[in-house]
Amino acid sequence: MNPIVEKVRDDIFTAIKNDRLVLPTLPEVALKVREVADDPNASIDKLTSVIGNDAGLSARIIRVANSPLLRANRAIDDLRTALMRLGISYTCNIATGLAMEQMFQATSDLVDVRMREVWSRSSEVAGICHVLCKHYTKLRPDQATLAGLVHKIGVLPILTYAEDYPALLKDSLTLDSVIEQIHAPIGELILKTWNFPSELAHIPTQHLDFTRSIAKADYADLVTVAMLQSYVGTDTAMGKVNYNTVTAFERLGLDPDMQIAESEDLSEDMEAAMAFLV
């Protein structure tokens, strides 16, 4: 390992351990939404009042409820009816993911650009996850979407750290190397701190384990395939991965040679999924 990369990695982990680099916290509206979802006595009215305080999020949830993905035949224009169509669990996961977008912003231009790139990639992966989940598994599309949105959450504290070190920020090769090597364990740490369920908390590390051996497809498999598909045609390490060595494809019943974006069966759903994430 490059000694500079090693030093930065050790510094970041030490800073987190000593509370000098604070891990990101979920936006307040997301915390409140998850609180409602965890309450066995929660009601649609309670959830409506929580989300209704955030006009932007309310509008996006209504747009999700009207998405062609849900195959609904009647348009909805009010939040309560939208939540009744989606249900509490689905709304909780989608609202958490959408609210997270505000975390991917920074004060310095260089970091801001990088954070927006991470969010853009995560949104694309989440959209592909939603569609793959719906077509190839019996897992929950809302959970799959959230899995895609959080798979690179560990990049946030690394970029926050880099904001205080201009030399590192300007050395994109070293910064990329640091991100590549440590974003996964940091991401897992963040999701465990947020009390995410284990099938989501392990996403940052598990989606990068291309030779995992498990009995049946899970959310990490969806993120693995979606992430690799998002890099198709790029001159990157992920763009050059031999899909035949990636066990997730087989568990999902997918042909490794299939290009998801070019599949007629999936392309319409893909557009719909991307539409409610932007």
C-alpha cells in the first residue's frame, strides 16, 4: 500500500475512534420517519404529519406514488393518499433514501463536485436495484432502492476529512485510492450507528465481495450487479470486471452477458425508477 494512502487511512480511523471526525447523521426528517416505522402502533396519519413538514420530500413521495412502476391507474395529488398507496414500510425506506440527498453537499467546490458524483452514481445504482429486485427476486424493491443509495455512504467522512487537507484534495489519485480502500468498512460503521437492519448495514462491504457464497440472492447481490452495470463501458477497474467470476449473477438468475440498460423488458422500468430518484 502507498505509504501516503496508509497514513491517511490510519488518520481517518483514528479520528473516528477518538470522535474527532464525526460520522454523518441521518437528516432529521429521515430519523422521524424511521421512528414512526419502528412503532408497531404507527399510523398513516402520524407518518403524514411527519413527512408533511417537509414540502420537498412530500412532493417527491407523491411523485413516487404516481410512478409507472406501481402500475396505478389513478393519479394522486395529496400526501396521505400517496402514503396509503405506498404503505408505511415502503414509504419509510424511500423517504430515508430521498432525504439523504441533502447530506451529499459540501462547502468547498472540489468536495461538493465529488459528493454530487457519489450521489449521482448511488441514485443510478438504486434505480437499477429497484428494477432488478422487482423482476428477479421476491425481495422488497423499497429496501433494494435504499441499499443502492447507501452502498457508498462511507465516502462522506473521507471527503469531509479531505476538506481540511487541501494537498490531499488536490491529489485525486491518492484520494481515489483512499476512498477505494476504506469507504466500505466506514460505510458499514455508519449504517450500524444508524441502526439499519443487518441486511442493509453490511451492504458497503458485501457488495464488493464478488465471490460470496450464500444460499440465495440478497440485497448485496442486487447492489453488486447494479453497481457493475453502472460502470459498463467505462475505462475503470469496475468496468473491466469479468462478470463470469461474480457469483451474484447466478443467484439472481441473470446472464452475465446481459446488458440491463439495453433490455427491452427492463428499460422502461429503469427510466421510471430513475425519475423518482432525481
